Amino acid sequence: MTVYLPKNSRFWAYDFQYKRQRYHGSTGVETRRKAEEVERRIRQQAALGTLDDGSGMTWDQAAGRWWAEVGQHRASAYQLEHRLAIATRLIGPNTPISQITTRVIARAIEKRRGETFTRHADTKEHKAKRHVLSNATVNADVMRPIRRVLFRARDVWEVHGLPVVDYKALVLKEPETEIRLYSAEQQAAWSAECDPTARFVLRLLLTYGLRFGETFIPPDAFIPDAPGGPVLAINKRKRGALYLPLRADDAREIAARAGRAKAAGLPSILFETAGRDARGADQLVEVSKSGMAVRLRSAARRAGLTQPRLIHGTRHHVGTVTLAETGDIRMVQTLLGHADIKSTLRYSHALDSGLRAQLESRNSPGAPEPDAVFSPPKQRRAKPRK
């Protein structure tokens, strides 16, 4: 049997040749014995010729083949594998892809919409609160992986007889992305309520538009002697490494933090002191992501900021401000690490300065003088009829 466990997967894979044709993919199982049973069944199908044109290919076989050819090579491989597993559970691993219709996918979407999740594990005292899944999560977990696999089956593997699926009708409506801007007063108030470590994180968020998790910078990600000046090497999820230029004041603090974190063997430059050790040296402890998020939200609440998703809103703030100041949408795409320019176009409203100037230049009839003091007009009453 030619089964093996890939490096970046928990599922065993098969890989064999029959009559000079290669058959390979994920078995969808996590033990060697079960993987050998799956491979034996696929060998029998290959011998009978039911796999030659894909007519007898099941969803599990198609998903495994897509994973072997495409999914495992992407930067988001772990997330893709998780979503393929969800789609497989909802569609059914043995469902032939020739029977996956619009109705079948719609039923899988409804199943996923009925599921919930928790952010914390249950305890003896109380059960964790269950949350419903957003439409965006359902689309990403069900409709998109199914579409990717079936498109490749049709266009690359040349599988014939696949049903025509109305994907447009299946997509659940997602809320429009909220564009957030923080005034100078709001930024100052938020920063004033932060402790020193949280203030440093907030400065990174409001300056460079980093995702919250990206502020937990590994010491080796700081490159002080790069051409042009110090940079951070940040691994963007879909674009690979981004070398982010640093302001001089930020570079000095990051350099100091990186040096101490590396000496202490800490994985991140975000740390604090927790007293002194037996030798009288500072004892450094790493700051957790959940703890830092709570500190930033609490500081924002004390500063009077009550909008939802405050931390991620800093990313939208940086995108909008940078585009308004530079007018260079490609620069904003690079800064934020967007793989698709469409994601950056959401900030195009920042380019309305030309429209604003054109509107200001118009002669608006009845407009008050610039220095006129506003006073509310007297209510007009209809004259009573005689």
C-alpha cells in the first residue's frame, strides 16, 4: 500500500499509478489502517475504469485531489483544510460530485447556519455562551470550498456531466465593511488611558495598520540594517513577507525590545517585568494576546469610545488616512497586505477631496455668508381658512 502522512496535514494521503496514470489525494482519515482501506477501494475503482473521466468521483476524492494539487500549497493551508473538513461533513464524503446540485449545497448551507460555536470551554460552574455563525463565516466554510473544488473538476480535470450550480443565489448577504476613522482627540484620549505596553501596541496599530496579531512581533522579524533603514518582516496571510519601513522612534523602541526578548528567549517583543530574579535581574514575562485585547478595549471604554470592533477599526483608519494623504491605492494595498486590490478599494471614499473642491466651487443659491451666525427660523403656520 502506498499511503503516507503529509507533513502539513493530519489526514493520510494515497499516491499510486495504474496503467501509467497517477492517482493521488487525501484519504480523509487519520489512521493508517483506514487509509489503506480507502486506497484499496480507489484502486478497485481505477481498475474498473470509473475514475477515468471522473464520473464516479465522490466529494471526498475530489476534495482530497484539490487539496493535494492546490490547497496544501497555499499560505492559508491550515484554514483551508479545516473548511474542507466542514464541507465534507455537511455534503457527505461519499456523495458523487455529479449529484452536487444547487439544492444540495443550499441544504448544506442551512445546516451550517444552524450550528453555533463557543469562544471559551465549558466549566463546572457554567456553560460557555454559544454564538451563531455570521453569514461571512458560512459562505467561507461551505459555499466557497465547494465552488473551488467543483470548478477545478470541471475546468482542469475535465469531469463531464456536472450539474450547473447557481452560486450567485447561494451566497448569503454579508454586511458592508464598516469604515472607521478616529479623530485626533479620540486617539489622544485612548492613548492616555493605556498603560505603557498597551500604548506602544496602540501606536503600532494607528501608525502601520497592522492586524492585532501582527503586533506580537518575533524578535528576529526586526531587521535594523536593511537598505534604506530599519524594517519589520511581517508575514502577511496571502501576500507572503512584507518588509515594513519603520519610523525612527518606533525603530529605537522595537530594537530595544527585540534585544531583550531575544536574550530572554521570549517569542515576542511584547513583555513586561514581574519583579527580579535571584541575581537581581529583571524577570520578563510575555504579554498574552487575550490580555492585551482586554486592556486596549478597557482603555477605549474609559476614553469614551464605544464602537464595535475598536481594535480592528484602527486598520481601517490607517487605510483611509494613508489613501487620503497619498492618493496612491497601490501603496495602501502594500501597506495593509491585501492580496486583491478589491479589498483596498473599500477605502476609495478617501479620494473625494476633488469632488469636495468641485462642490465648494459651485454657486449655491441661498447659501449663507461664511461668517453668518445661524439662528433657527420661525415656524411657519398655515393661515386658517375663512
